[in-house]
Amino acid sequence: MNGADILCDDGTPRLEDVMTPETPTGRYVVYGGELSYFTRKLTAALHFYGADHELRDKSPAIREDIERRAGTHQVPVLHTPENWMIADTTPLLELLDARFPAWRMFPAGPQGMLVHLLEEYFDEWIARTMVHFRWHYPRSAAFAARRMAEGDEAAAERLAAWGPRACRATGTESEHQQRAAEAEYRRLLDAAERQLGSSRFLLGDRPTAVDCVVLGGLRAHTNMDPDPREVLDDYPRVRAWAETGADRWDGQGSLAEFPDSTPFARAVLAELREHYIPVLAANVQALAAGAKAFAAPTYGEDVSYLTRPYPVRSWRMVQRRLQGLPEPERRTVLAWAASAGLEAALGLDTATALEPGARG
């Protein structure tokens, strides 16, 4: 199945078109890389599901076929037992939740809404901090470029040149922004270190999509690249959890109750509200206006960002989850969102912004 063939008109996945009533047997193959944030997010989830899986490089010999079938050049791509090639980790976790319902990474009801909001923050905001750590520090940039290029010096040079451009597009070009982004990430590590002293996972005693994406960042970046690895020296519980502890889940345990959840969850919500939501809102407006770039307040100053459709499509998935809740649960979530300062964000007009005519 071509990944491009399972999308709604607004670019979000029609999961009902890829779900099957019974879980297929066989091996899942993840085409990606060990230094890829989203590859390691997906492999963490597959481990929690107990799915038979393996990680393979997207080698030049098979790259064209994988990209044609998945409809994207990005990684990871999941090759399913029934011979589908599908990309995009959030809808992939939804698909796998339907196949492994006892170990779902997105809980049902309002709790699933909370998980999706937190996961979105790590997917679309903290990922840029991982990119900054990798490409703005010469030692880490050289390490990652050589490892990703597998000895091809010309390819390593191209990767090292690409990195700072990616940082500029996502707002971490200036020294002030770099230090502030690192401080934000340290606050998250502080919260995770405390949380893992009282629960096995970040939202309780069983994993969710939030654990998967946090582990993706730790395993592909923070505990891999030389410079952020030194940062992790201050967080022994987080490091032990990323290296072995998280993989010891026995399938048991419960999550902290909605809406209070855990101190870690509350810390992330505060960061999301203060830092990511203003950038997301400005991106939505820029996309609707057909602007190629926009400015948004970040860490006390206006910062320039490249307008990107994907964060808007991704937030649309969050909104669709809310819309799909039964009415009593939707009212519960909306009341909570209002008290948490997130009601306006959930009401952003992503549908108009994603209409082709909105972009001129």
C-alpha cells in the first residue's frame, strides 16, 4: 500500500483504510536509522507492543522502491506483515494500537487526548532541540555525519552542511535561542528524573506514546551524540531507563488518572502552552495566508521560522481525536483544556489553512 493513498483530503491519515480486524502475524521491518529520532520512537513502541520486528537501513539499492511505495523520502517507514509500506509515526502507533489493543500507546478517552497533546509537543517542538544539539556542536556534528554517511566523506560533508540549515528553519540559529532551547530540554530532563523515581514510566506504570517519543530522543540523540550525552550525566535515572529500564515492562500497570496525570505531564503541558502553541498558531496563520515564513515569539524575542504544512496537519490529528470522542468525554476535555489554557489552541482553524486555495 502506498502511504499517499491512505490520507484524508486535509492530509491526515484515514486509519480505517489500513486497519484490519485481526492482527496479522509476521515480522514488522522498520526502515530507518539508529540516529533517527522518529525511527527510535517507532522501535520503542514496537518493543512495548511485543511485536516481532527488526530495524534495517534504507540502503541505496532499495531506497527508490521504499520511497515510491510509502509516498515519502523520510524515515522511518514500516513494512508490515501484509506487505504495506507506511510512514508517519503517530498514525502508525494508532494502527498498531488497533492490532495490539492490550498494549495500546494511546489510551482511550480523555486520557488519550492528553497523551496525544504531550506526544505532539515532543514530535513537533523538542525534535528541533535534538537537531540543534546534533548540528550546532562540531564534535557531535562530525560524529553524526560520519556515522550516518557510513564512511562516505562526501556524504558526510553534505550532512554537516544540511544540519545548520535545518536549525535555521526551525528557529535555533541564534545563540540566545540555542541556550534557551537547551534550558527547556533540561527542565524536561529534571521532570523526567523526578518522575522515574516514583513511577516506571512518565505517565504512570505503563508506557504510552509519550514514553516512545521521549525514548526516541534519548536513544537517537541525547544518549548517542557526544555533547548531549554529557548533559545526560546529570540524570542517572533517565539514562538507566533509556538504556535498559524501559524495556523491562511486563505488560502490567496503570496510568495516573486524567486530568491530573503526573508531575511530568503537568511540566510538559506548561512548556507546550508557553513555547510551542504561539509558534504553532503563527504557522497556521502563515500557511493560510500563503506566506513562506513567519515570526513568532519564542523565549522572549521574535524568531523567524519557515512555514511548514506538516505541523498543521499533525495538529489536525490532535483535533480529530477530540472530535471523535463521545460528547460527554469531549465536554470533559474541553473544560479541562479551558482551565489549562489550551482551548484556543484546540480551536485553531487548521482545516482552512490546509485547503489548497488558502495557500494561493
